[in-house]
Amino acid sequence: MARVLEFKLPDLGEGLTEAEIVRWLVSVGDVVAIDQPVVEVETAKAMVEVPCPYGGVVTARFGEEGEELPVGAPLLTVAVGAEEEAPAGAGAPAASGGAGAAAEPTAGGSAEPADEGSGNVLVGYGTSTSTARRRRVRPAAPIAPTAPRAAAPAAPAAPTPAPAASASAAQTPTAPVEGPVPVISPLVRKLARERGIDLRRVRGSGPDGLILRADVEHASTAQAPARTAPARVVPAAAPAGAAVERVPLRGVRGAVAEKLTRSRREIPDATCWVDADATELMAARAAMNAAGGPKISVLALFARICTAALARHPELNSRVDLEAREIVRLPEVHLGFAAQTDRGLVVPVVRDAHGRSAEDLTAEFARLTEVARAGALTPADLTGGTFTLNNYGVFGVDGSTPIINHPEAAMLGVGRIIPKPWVHGGELAVRQVVQLSLTFDHRVCDGGTAGGFLRYVADCVEQPAVLLRTL
């Protein structure tokens, strides 16, 4: 006899208390395997797939796509042992403990199987992905959910517009594709939702039919679907009859807003800046790259300079404990760096940056940037920073007064490096000049310390040999 178990939204870790349902990966009636991802959720820090620790038939789903659920709220119910009731040939995956294993109540009060689940739901990350293909079965008899709460109806499928006459048959097949949709990137799924594209009618051009961003854009152009805007637009009285756009402040954007507001509210920050001649630094980088081996990035060189400067001025690698009224100086440098993605600005963290070479830093910056743009950063990748390096020069600007990434104590900003007239050797010359700015928490140090830090950074930029003294 099938036993119905309730799977709740697990603890996501890092202080996260809620998540938004982005996409359901299973429907009512689907057969799921143990540790198979069943829903994709977006937290304030990352987008993750949540696996279900039970194997069986999905009997109910709770929550619509776009709805926020708190940790501990029911996600779905699973009939464990339902494979015995499935029609012959359904091939439902068997649970690890077999059908009919006893269930025991947990501390939260919900029934939990002794042997029917993996118990392996990781905090905020999910478990190993199962390769089992999902199948739909019709239970032989109605199965009543154990929870008194009524199951939320499954989200209706997005309407699929009729393909245009000029649409490519390879991109928009007339019949939906059976089985799991071959999409890996959550950004591709998000783009498809925004443009009203049914991914089951899109044939991917990637390896093994993987659907890429270009496939969705092509299908969008070919079908000319009605756009589904991510923001809610409400009418408002305006002289020209325009509408006011209201964008929900949640997810990554909401987390950024909350952190910056707290930083501005709690931290008495100040900013100092200086122009530096980066000609010698750029020449040193060119020489390193010409010597062979992996290329060294400019960001990695500034990161290496920052770690050396923090070793001389540890006051800036600290945080303030308001309750204890103490300044906590940290022994390791976990360097955050600003990365712009389609989901907004995120700050991945390079662990133990003080012990890494310029080559190692270059590789880690590239890896984290790629993961960030794919929307696959984990909470661990985005927390624990002690100092932030902000290269806003990539946006074509010279200077800025950024807000400190709470609860850190300082942030170094690097502007664009461009040719400018500069007095060099007593004569006017054209040199590669960069503006450096340091925003710091005035509680942890005074202007003399901040100025000394920034001056040392500028000296290393102008004369890279200065850095060799600390290596």
C-alpha cells in the first residue's frame, strides 16, 4: 500500500528563510526517483534545484511559479510504494528501502520514512542529480494527502503561440518533445518564460539537443509570441496617459537593496582617491604574458596588490561587532569582486586570496565569473568576504564612491586605465593612468591608515618592484 509523504522546502542555509519558485520540474502524477530535482527555486543568493529525498508518485504540489515560500512550507507530496499500483510497464523507480517501509515522525511533526528516502538533502545546494527519466502514471486508486492543507493546483502550461509561416522547422517542431526538456542554464529558462516560449516545442542546437539561448531567441523571433514582462505594470494617472512600472524588490535585487541600506545605515564610511601611473604595471603584465603560460589578468594583479596592502594595514581587513563593541580583525583575506550578470550585480568571493599567486587568482576570477553568469553560484560562493575589489573601469568610468559591502570594512575601486598627459621624469608625457578610490569604515581606522593603504597600492601600481619586497 502506498504511503504519502510530505516534502517541505529544506533549510537553505546562510540565514536564508524563503525562496521563490522559478520552475516546477515535475507534475502531479509524475514518478520521481530518490534525489531527483523536483523544483527550481531562486533565493536571495543563488538559483538552485531542490531534490526530493523520496521516490514514488507525485500526488500534490504546493505553490505556483513566481510564488515565495518560507523554509519549512510544504513543496509536494509523494506516494512512496506507488509503483506497485502503477500499470504494468510503467517502470516506476523503487525506493531504496522497498515499498511499505515504516515511517517515523520527525521533530517537525511530519512523517518521514525509515528507509524510503535518502535523507541527503544538502543545505542550500541539493543532492546528486538522478539520471532517471520521469514518467507519468495513473494511480489505481485515489491517494489522500497526509497533510490537511489542500493541494494547490498545478500551474497551467504557458500558452504556445502558433508558429509563423517563416519559422524554422528545426527550431519550432509542431509537436511537443516528449521527456525532460534538455535545458541546463536557468537563464535560458527565464528567457523562455519572459518571451512566452514553450521549451518543449524548441529543438536545441547544442550537444545532444541541448537548448541554448540562441535557440530561444530564434524561436521568439520566428513565432513572434506575446511578451510576458517580468515586472507588473499598473495603470496610474499621468498627463500623457503613461503607466507606472512596479518592479518587485525581491530575489537578488531585494537582497542587494537590503544589504546596501543596512551598510549605509550602520557604517560611517568615507572615501579617498588618488591617480596613479599604471604604465609600468601594464608593461610588467605584458612581459609576464609574453613569457608563456596562462595569461595574467589586470584584476588579478590588483588583487595581489590588495592582499599585500592588507598585510601592512590589517585594520581594513576587519569588521565591527556592535553587540560586543569590538573591532574584529580577520587573519585570512577572502576577496570579493563585483561581477555584473543578467540577474544583477553579485559579489563572488575568492577564498584565501592572500595565499594565491597572480596566475591562480586569474583562474579563480574566471571560474567564478563564468559560474555567476550561468546563475549557478552557491550561497557559499557569495558569503564570507572580508574585503571587496570593485573594477568599475570595465563600465568606462574613472571614479566612484561605492557603498561598502556590509559587514566588511573597506572596498577598493579601480577605474579605467587610459592614456593621459602626465609629468614623468620632469617632462610632460602620455602615460597609462588609473584612478583608485578607497571607501572605508571610519570606525576601524582613521584617514592616516586609509591614506597609507591607498598610497601603498598606488606605489605598487606605479612601481611594481615595490611589491616584490613583500613576496
